[in-house]
Amino acid sequence: MKKIAYARAAAEAVQEEFRRDNKLVYLATDLQPDLRQEFGEERVRVTPISESAFVGTAIGLAGSGYRAIADLRMATFGFVAMDQMVNQAAKITYMFGGQARFPMLIRMSFGAGMHWAAQHSISPYSMYMNVPGLKIILPTTAYDVKGLLKSALRDNNPVISFENTLLGQVAGDVPEEDYTVPFGRADVKRVGTDVTVVALSRMLHEALAASVALEARGISAEVVDPRTLVPLDRESIRRSVKKTGRLVVVDEACRTCSAAAEVISLVVEDEETYARLKSAPQRVCGLDVPIPYSPPMEQYAIPDRGKILEAVLSLFPRVVK
Amino acid sequence: MKKIAYARAAAEAVQEEFRRDNKLVYLATDLQPDLRQEFGEERVRVTPISESAFVGTAIGLAGSGYRAIADLRMATFGFVAMDQMVNQAAKITYMFGGQARFPMLIRMSFGAGMHWAAQHSISPYSMYMNVPGLKIILPTTAYDVKGLLKSALRDNNPVISFENTLLGQVAGDVPEEDYTVPFGRADVKRVGTDVTVVALSRMLHEALAASVALEARGISAEVVDPRTLVPLDRESIRRSVKKTGRLVVVDEACRTCSAAAEVISLVVEDEETYARLKSAPQRVCGLDVPIPYSPPMEQYAIPDRGKILEAVLSLFPRVVK
Amino acid sequence: MDKLTKRDGKVTRNNAGLINMYRTMLTIRRFDERASQEVRNGAVPGLVHPYIGQEAIATGVCSNLIEGDRIVSNHRGHGHLIAKGADTRRMMAEVFGKKTGYCKGKGGSMHIADFGIGILGANGIVGAGLPIATGAALAARLDGKGKIAVVFFGDGACQEGEFQESMNLASIWKLPLLFACENNMYGVNTSYTYAIAGGDLVKRASAYDMPTASVDGNDVIAVREAARIAIEHVRAGGGPYFVEFKTFRWSGHFVPEAIPDTRPKEEIEAWKKKCPIVRFMRRLLEDGIVTRPELQKIEDQVMGIIDEAVVYARESPLPAPEDALDDVYSA
Amino acid sequence: MDKLTKRDGKVTRNNAGLINMYRTMLTIRRFDERASQEVRNGAVPGLVHPYIGQEAIATGVCSNLIEGDRIVSNHRGHGHLIAKGADTRRMMAEVFGKKTGYCKGKGGSMHIADFGIGILGANGIVGAGLPIATGAALAARLDGKGKIAVVFFGDGACQEGEFQESMNLASIWKLPLLFACENNMYGVNTSYTYAIAGGDLVKRASAYDMPTASVDGNDVIAVREAARIAIEHVRAGGGPYFVEFKTFRWSGHFVPEAIPDTRPKEEIEAWKKKCPIVRFMRRLLEDGIVTRPELQKIEDQVMGIIDEAVVYARESPLPAPEDALDDVYSA
Ligand SMILES: Cc1ncc(C[n+]2csc(CCOP(=O)(O)OP(=O)(O)O)c2C)c(N)n1
Ligand SMILES: Cc1ncc(C[n+]2csc(CCOP(=O)(O)OP(=O)(O)O)c2C)c(N)n1
Ligand SMILES: [Mg+2]
Ligand SMILES: [Mg+2]
């Protein structure tokens, strides 16, 4: 084990997979100096500011025996390449009757809290979740980001990795040896008995902080990190809710049609889980506003440990707040 | 009253508003012959196949005292203009602190059932619902499409109208005189007592058909048409569910993170409504697959009256199927 | 003009090549005539964008391709696929929405592909194939085996941002990519002279710092020759090349003709007189490369192939409803 | 070169114009120096893309604009805004995230706008302002009052599809739009000679059938003159015009400098020697249009304005958290 930052762990995953797989190509508007030095400019390519072209290039590479990483940097820049992701990458395997594989990875950083205002702070993963054919990972820790990126780089499908900007410098334990984190397996990051808190990306850390405060009030929270949004580990989430009888979903993204809405739905539509619910499930989400620039407003617009605490406490009317 | 087709009612709305408002401009890759003849080629413009450019043009017009209709024809073509919708139109009012208004209408036809395969059959409204700053209408009848488009063309914000292709020829009663349908008011298209069926767009008609079959089995379905997705009439939906105690949401779009997920969530997270629920709410949605071309598969992939019937009956275990 | 080839009474290798081109063009023509007819008959669930009138382009371009080269097609793709060697039976079956089709009935006319022979697929989104072809060209370059990619696209696609981005990217990376622009004068009903500023596609392509050419797309020999020169350049590592092929679509934008065709009747008629197949046939006859009876034999052969394709399509089973669940992801 | 203007001892109208341009350039410089410093001080929550080194462009271009003309800016927008007449106090307050800012603290540096004086806003998405400006130009044309639109964008934006689409659209509709391309040689750290095939932006623009020019963007007189000629053409209904202004950004891509600046040090130094402000100042002195004491007075004035802007920004209240809920929609 070693303790390294999330961003470093991600870089290691890419580097190690580049060593394993000589069909791997990196495409980004930014120079990746370390990678380029080791693997050369044929495989590590600086693109013009033409996201549509280079995401499409990744698709063409994938359909021709290569595997490309299209690094969009920020999720917001993905919108100029949306057709290539939604109409092409997501559908191409299916439309062609499965005759070819499209192994590729699209990386996007995302999230609010950097005071970058509306255009640079969006958390759009639920939009992509509505598009079958894409796999979507949402790594929350150094361990997970390395292991999930490795799985992504060994998967035979288009995968989008949403990496929260504010997690980049968060350090965590990472094994020395090669490992992967499988898709579709939620991770119970904290075991508890009274309430299930499903927390996405950076909100996991906020939820863990809130659970400490909850513990002090005698409430034992189970904190579940889905880790991958597509496939989504429905069973683990339902299992936890069946145990605790209560559900709070925390998602930084805008509330309407969020991944949080999906989690709530998959829980309540399951008769067995529904039957065990003791109270109305709750969402703690970003407000339905574009992210404002100025910190007081920005903070107000996104969830944090305080809001999580409040939402959980609202499920326990007899506990002193 | 007169009986006219949905598409005709939509055309009338545009034509009448063009007469009312000389700041109105139409932009589309297709010629709109009738409109052009009446209003001339300065106001009714054929664009190149450059969706990003002409949606952006609509924004610029809006910010300069005009009101443009950007007719994308099919929702799928919107993905090449996604940045202009998500990063610009949706956020521009907010980012600039509300100092300018952006009245504009984006029209998109959508939906499966025409055997046009994956790229031409998507129903992507939930993706846009996750983006605050856009208003979204989903008209289901000739009456509604005319009235809602008129409201859209008098609203001071970017509005997207999702018009189901298969509804185009469906006729309905439309008043002779000018009228509008307000945003944010769901319409109870059928009053019932045993189950609330919230049905979106074309699925409304399937739900109404299913409700007849349900009636025959002694089940009284209330069929609610939200009509606008943003703003969404939460109160009316909750009111209906509080009355019936049961909820089925029907949405042709892919299930995950769908508008249906939002409807379920807004119902169950409301304590009062939750308390009145008699059974687990259900979604009847498009499968999480790209829409296949061949009719047997296509039909399998999207909801219909039979699937609605089945889902509702599953809530009444004692009723004979 | 020179004779097409020297001959001494029997079919030379070169003659065989010419006759093959003729057969290919005719196959494309008959395929799309028949597919259109089957649409009108109600045997085809969806729609078809016929390639009729443009056959010389796919045929002439693909006659220069070798194994391992890849093509990317667009919504009007049947001609490209046939010219690159796709199986007309599996094509027709796909158009019919059958399980035996290239895409198991999942794609239909607009999404046929055959990765096994380097066909990376038709595409329903105007312009979207261009970036994908750029990727295929990058793959060819990384492979380093002298293979190339060709992308077919229309004048309409030149109006999309993806066209420009791909031209630029292919150019700065000197990718082995032939931009084969089929300028059939219209995107649906919109003339390229209206929609393309300046109306000069070659000039626009030149601005991306690559060699260009513009040829009569209804003359298969001119097409083949222009493509040969371009492909030699591309294959030799000279970077991308843009060729405009001027041509015309005979049918409405798609069949069934739900969109009224507002192009001037006289223009359509004038172009029909420039039929690439009749023209090539006359040439072959004049130069004594084929005889009328030989032509009849080819016609019969082709009709046989198309009939067989239709029978195959018709008799093939439909997919099962639940097949919809497969192929969303690859294993 | 000719003298800038004839003068007879007192400040002529023309002289006043020149001095105003100088004052504008200096205001932009000091504003962005100060804003950068305040970022480093921690007084600014977000980031700032300084316009330092490019002041001559916005200044020279906007000196030709009249009331009712509209501009669209990009992420490096402070210079454009100041040159078009924006209030530096409300700008600085916005950069500080204050309620008194142009956007009530909702936008920050990258999203300042002043619709009241025809500033349709900065924009954080590369290339995205171009279609919006196309709409503003269409509005001007529909208004029929001889007003125009100007869009400022970088060499990087020329790599996006939206650039090409907007050039094409503006050209076929002959819209009154000036494409003001600020070629500062790099998009972040990527040279335009690498990222733009052929490296010739003027050639590319010409392919959209509009007149073009390329001038030294560090010479405010040359900028003003090129823009004057272009704007005359545009205003007269001649359709769009493209002008490339060659220039250089002195700072890193943005402040705080989180992205390492990998541009060659010598290149940066060489361009600093071509400072547009020093150059213009020398010219004004040589031609006897200003004296050193007058220059000092301008410097003092400008510093006063900037100080005032900072004080205003600093002392202004922050928005209330719940203000986040307003302005999502217009009434
Ligand atoms: C992004 C996008 N916009 C619009 C369409 C609708 N559409 C399909 S084909 C077509 C015309 C294309 O013209 P061109 O590229 O010249 O090809 P042609 O049909 O003439 O062969 C249009 C507008 C589409 N498929 N994709
Ligand atoms: C669509 C998009 N892609 C990438 C970025 C990130 N980005 C911001 S500015 C910039 C460079 C732009 O270069 P240029 O247009 O030349 O302007 P300059 O910064 O040189 O003034 C990039 C890549 C973005 N904002 N939007
Ligand atoms: Mg065409
Ligand atoms: Mg630049």
C-alpha cells in the first residue's frame, strides 16, 4: 500500500495500462508530458480544440483495433462533442448488431466548488445515464479511480469516467500491485443500521463526515458508494435499504432527473424493498439552478455535510437536532 | 371548435404568433413554404445543415430583441447543437444576472415507432430536464400543442418543445379563437379513483386506451398529463396520488434517469403523499436499449397499452387478469 | 479521349476490371431500384436513401482500394457498401429488418456495416462519419502497413462543423484519409450554391492545406482516375486528399417520398440524361470492350443477384422481440 | 509613416480620439494587472484570463463602433468590455463575486455582459460566441438601421466547428458581422501553427467567401485602420469581414497560473518588447500629440479609476446565499 492523491492514482492507471496495451492512444487538447515522454507522440497526441473530431477519432480508432482515451478535461466541453457520444459511441455497437467492439474511454472532470461559474461547474452524468450503450464510472477514492480506470481500459465498450475536480488532491491508500475494481459493484464505505445514505462522487466524503455527526446523535448511517452508474448495482442498494428501512441519496448534480432520482426510483419500485421502508426517501441534491460564481451562492446551491445531516435527521423526528 | 391534426394545430400556433409578433423569426434546414409565403424570406429562413450555428443564432437574436424559433426537426439532431442549448441558452439569463431576456423556441420531433432505428428515435427530454434554465413542453393533443406553443412564443425564456412524430396526424378539437395553455399545469385527462397513471406525450393515448380496459376490470384509473416537464406540476401529480394511493408512470424514453424517475421521486419524497401510498409505484418505460430498427424488437422496446395494463394490474393482485 | 484499354479480341485483365466496374454500378442501381420498390410494397419497415444516379462514385473510388483499407459511409450508403464488397443478401435482409441482416435487423438501411471487410458503417447523422473516418485513418497510420481510409459524405455534410474539424485534424496529422465528397447539388431540397458560402467546395478544402480535385462524378473513368491519383498520394504518406465528385440524386431525398421534392424538374431530367451507367455502357460498347449480348448477360446476372437478395431477405426470419436486449454492450 | 494627425498646438478632436484610445489601452492593462493581483491576494474567488498584451485590438476595433452596435466576447473578455464602454467598477465587483457586479456575482470574470450598451457577454466555451454573434448580426440586419455586430475570438476558437458554421452562415446571409480574430499564437500551450492546418487563418476565412485582412494586433493605429475599412464594408451591407490581429498573451492562460506555461521564454520576452502600449505611447510622444506630463496625468487618472473599482468591489456586499435562486428564468 501507498498513499497517493486521486489524480496521481488516475495517472498511474493510465500509465500502467499504456505499458500493458500497445494499442492504447491518448487524445487531449493538453499535453500529457510524462505520458508523452514514455510513449511518444504517435500514441500520446495533442489535439486541436475540436472535441467532436477527437471523440469521433477515438470511435474510429476503436472500430479499427485500437483503444483511445479521449480526455475532454471538463465535462462541460463534452457538449460540443455530444453527438459523437450519444448518437455514435453509445449506439454503434448495437446498431451494427454487435459485429464490432468499441473499446474507448472518455474522461471528464466535473463538479462545482471551484468558483468557476455555470459553464464550468456542471455535473451532467445523469444525462448520459439516459443513453444506453455507455458505461459510466464515478470514482470517489484514489483506490477506486485507479481500479475503475483499469477496468475501463480493459472493457470492450465506450466508458465515460466522471472525475470530480475537487477530489484530485485527496489522498488515499492504493496497493503497489496491479488490481482492478469491477463495474457494477457498489461499495459500502461505512456500515450502519438506521439509514442508507447513497452518496455520489465527492458527496461520499461529505456523507461520511455527516455520518460521524449522526453517530454522535445515536444514528447509525450506512454509506453506500455505487462507484459505477452504468452498470448500477441495484441489488446492493436495495439490500442496504431493506436492512435500514430509510434512504437518503446525495448527489451534487441538479435535482431534476438526477442519478439520485434513479436511485430513489429503483428502490421504491421494488416491492420487497418498498415494503421495508419506514419513511419517505429523500434526495439531497444540487439546486435546480446553473452553478453561480460567488461562493455564498455556490455553496448554497450544492449539498454538503450539513445538508445531509439535516436531511437524515428529518427522518428521525424524535432525535434532538 | 374545429377538429384538426396535431401538426396542423402546431402550424397554426406558429402562424398566428407570427402575425401577432413581427419580431418572430423561423430558422430551419427545411423550407416552410406557407410561412415563407406569408412572412417573407427575411423572417422565415432556410439554414444550412449547421444546427449549432442556427441555435446559436436564435440565442443572439433573442439577446438582441427578437424571438426565434429554431426548428431542429428531429431531437437527435439536437446533439450537434447541445452546447448552444446546455451551456448557452440554458445558462445565459442566469450567468448574466438576469439583465437580458432570451425568448426563443426550439422545436424537436422525437420518439420511436417509425422504424427509423437508434439514431432517429431517441426521446431525450429528461436530459434537458437536468439542465436548469430551459423550459420544456411536451404537448399531447392538438389543443395542447397549439396552446402550449402559443405560451412558449409569449414566454421570455428558452423553451424546448418536444413533439412526438407519431402524434402529427392525430386530430383533436381546437377552439376557433385565440387561447393559450399555461405552463406548469398538468391536465387530468381522465378522472379516476384507484390508480394514478402519469403518462408522457404519446403514451397518454396508450394510457387512455389501457384505462378503458382497466375500467372493464373494475379499476378506475386517473390519467394525468403533465403537459410541461419544466415547470412540472408537482402539486397536481401528488394530489392525484394522494387520492388514488397508487402510481404508474409511463414514459417512452429509456428508463434510467427518465422523466418517469423524476415523477416517482417527487411523489415518494413528499411525506404526505408517501403516507397515502398503498403500493410500490411503478415505471413503464422504454427499455434501456438504443431503439432497434426491426418492428418486433422496436415494439418490444417501447411501452404500449398492453404493458401499461399489465403494470397497473400488478398493483391489484386480486383482480382477474 | 483515348480508348479505355488496348485489347486484342479477348478480355484482358484490364477489361475485366472495367467490366467489373460496370457490373458493380449496375448492381448498385438495381439494388436501390428494388429496395425502393420493396419500400413502396410495404416489405421494408423503414426508409431508404437511394444512391441512384451516383453509382460511378462509389464504384470508381472503391476500385482503387485494397484489402485492409477502410471506408466510412453516410445515410445514402448502399452504393458505398456494394462497391466495397458487401453481401447484397445480408444488406437486403437488413433493409427488410430481418435477423439474417448485417445488423440482425437492429440497424436498417441507414446503419449497415461490415467490419470484416473494412466497412465501418453507414451513419444517419450528417457529418458524423467524418471524425470516425479520421480515427480509422489514424489507426491505418499507427498500423504502418500502407492502408488508408476513405470517407464518403455529401455537400450537406460540408455545412456541419464536424467536416471542418475533421479536415483540419486529418491535415495536421497527415493522416491517410481520402475525403470523397459527393456533391449531388442538394442537401434534401437545399442547393449547395445557397448553403455553401462561395459555392466552391474545393476552395474550402484547400484552406485545410491538402491537395484537392474536382471531377465529373458521373464519369466512372474520371472518378477512378482522380481517386487513383488521390489514393496514391494518401497511401504514400502524403496526408489527406479531398476530391469533389459532382453528381446528382435522381430520387427524392428518401423513399417513401414523404418530403416533397422541390428541385426543378428540368434539372432532374437533365441529369438523368447524364446517367453514369448508360454513359459507361456506351463507352464500353464504343471501345469494343463488351458486346450487347455480354451486357445482357451482365444485366441478367445482376438481376439474379438482386432477386436472390430479395428472396433471401423475404424468407429470412424476423428477429425475436427479446433480441432487442442483446448487443447493447460487447462482452 | 505619416504623422498620426495634424495638430496646431491644442488638442484637436482627432487628438482627443487618440488619447482616448491610449487611455482605454492603459485602463485595460491596469485593470487586468490589478485583477490578477487580487486573484493572487485571494480577494477573487475564481480565475481571470488577462488580456494583457492584446489591448490594442479591442481598443482599435471598438473605436470604430457606434451606439447600437453589439459585441460578443470570449473567456478573455475584460479588454473587449472596457473598450466597448463597460463600467470598471461593476466589472471588478463581478470579478470579486459581489452583488453589485454586472451579473450580481452569478457570472464572474468569464461571464460579464452589459446588454444596455451592446455587450452580449463574455463566454467560457471556446467558439460558442460565434453563433450568438451571428444572431446579433442577423438582428442588426432585420433592424435595418445600419448597426453591426463584432465577435472577438482567438486562434483556438478557429479549431472548433462553430467557427466554420458561423462563418458560412454569416456569409451566405451577408450579415453585418465583423469576425475579429485575435491570433495570440496559442490556445493555452498549443501553437496555432500546429493546430491550424496550413497555419493560415486568412486563407481559411477567404474560403467562406468574405473579404479578409491580417494586421499587426499590437499596433493600435493599424488595428483601428483595418477595422475601419472592414466595418465600413460591413456597415454598408457588404456582408461579413474577417480580420486577423496578430498578437500575444503575456500571462499564463489564466490567473492563478494553475496550468504551467510551456511557451518558449524567448518568445514571450520578444513579444513583451512589442508592447502595444509602450509602442503607442512612443508614437504619441514622437508626433507631439501628448507630453510626458500629460501621460503621467492619464496614468494617474487610470490608476484612480482602477483603485476606485477595487474599492467599490471590495466594499460591496456579497450576494446572499438564497440569491442563487433568482434569475434562472426571466419573468
Ligand atoms: C445533424 C443532422 N442534421 C440533419 C439531418 C437530416 N438530414 C438527413 S440527410 C440530410 C441531407 C444531407 O445532404 P448531403 O450531405 O448533401 O447528402 P445527400 O442526401 O445529398 O446524399 C439531412 C439534412 C441529419 N441526418 N443529421
Ligand atoms: C469547447 C471548449 N473546449 C476547451 C476549452 C478550454 N479552453 C479554454 S480557453 C482555451 C484556449 C482558447 O484559445 P484561444 O481561442 O486562442 O484564446 P486565448 O486563450 O488564446 O485568448 C481552451 C482550450 C473551452 N473553454 N471550451
Ligand atoms: Mg447532397
Ligand atoms: Mg489564442
